[in-house]
Amino acid sequence: MFSAIELFWLNVTFGRVKITCYLTDLDRIAAKDYVSTLQDILRVRAPTTGIIEYPFDLEEIRFSYLDDLERIIASDFLPTEQDILRARVPTTGIIEYPFDLDSIIFRMVDVGGQRSERRKWIHCFENVTSIIFLVALSEYDQILFESDNENRMEESKALFKTIITYPWFQHSSVILFLNKKDLLEEKIMYSHLVDYFPEYDGPRKDAIAAREFILRMFVELNPDPEKIIYSHFTCATDTENIRFVFAAVKDTILQLNLKEYNLV
């Protein structure tokens, strides 16, 4: 028979378990009034049997935030700029955001893109100046919340085609944001685009080729050769990238308005 210490050693050796400072914490852990700390909870390892389904997209989770838990749960916690940028709240209904960009007031109307939300807004707009359509580049291999057998990017393509061909948006400029380029660069290394879009004939593990292919898929949905689709690859958490993109968007919108009134 093995002793307790020998069994522990075998577990460490064959299980490749990282030894922590718990050996020095045995008295604390064995105490009757023991209360687990945050670090105790994070270091707990439970065996996994079978398949466990979690109601979130594993690819979208930033596990680096586990290192920030003590900061986040502190009573004097104040969110940083990156905390705010990484927060996510589902859009429901219609929300208007007026904002000032270089002394010009813009009104951005945010609408929910999920199927259950579209009926709330699809007929509410007429002659809007510009449409910003947001596509998540990293969703090429993901399925819809509403359906477990429909691809998210295919659904985005269908909605995009519907919008650019609607009579209400006939004179609106269309600006396509291909977002989450950073996540695409990570995911494309192990999830191949051709497995979900067989028509892709570019190299594997090539984020540039993948995003250019996705851009072409959307642009080719435009049936009007005279209607220009303005496109930008974006990373919403990269403030410099977004600042540059919105400056370009502002110039595009202003130029289109000047043309409309024959001022250029």
C-alpha cells in the first residue's frame, strides 16, 4: 500500500499538477471556521465527465480577466477604459446615441440585429443619411442563438442584402464595419474558413486572405453597381483603430451630403 504522501506524489507526477503553496496552508484549510478565498476557488480542479454545455461562446471570453478578479470585486473598483470597451449588453429595440465628433453632431441609432428584434425597426426609417452595418469576422464558424443549425455569418449576409435593397434605404450610403479582426487572427489558426464556406480557395491560417474573402462575400450582395459599399476592418477595443475609422466615416458622410446638395 502507498502512503498518503506517496499517493500525493504520484498524483503530482502523473497528473502534472502544479504544486502551489497549499502545503503551507494546510492548517488554514483544515480549520473548522475555514472560509475559501478567491484564490482557493480559482485553483479548484474538478474532474470532467461527459459533455458540459455552457451558454456562451468560449472564443469570445477573455480569460485574462481572471487575473483581474480581485481588482474588479474590490469595494473601490472603478472600471478602466478597456473594462468599458469589453463590456457587452444585448441591444433590444431602438436606441439613439447623439454624439459630437469634431464639432459636428451625429445621431447614431442602434438597433438589435437578432430576428426577434428586427420587426421593431425594419420599417421605422426612411431617408437616413448612412447605414453602418456591423459584421463580426470571428462568427464565420458560429451558429445563431435562435437556431442551432444556421450559420451566423450566413444570417448576417441575408440581413445585409435585405437592408441594401430596401426602398427606404435607396439613397442611404452603406458603411460596412468588419469587426473583431483581432479575434479572427486568433481563431483562423485552428478553425478553417473553408470548412464553413467551401467556396473559399485561399490559404489556411491566413487572416488577411480570410477577411478579404468575407468582405467580397458581402460586397457581391449589392445588386446596384452604382451604389458604393464603404468598408473598414475594425477592432472595437483598439481605440486608435476606431478613432481613425470614425474620422474616415465622418468624411464619407460629409462628402455624400455635400454631393446631395450639389455643393461639390
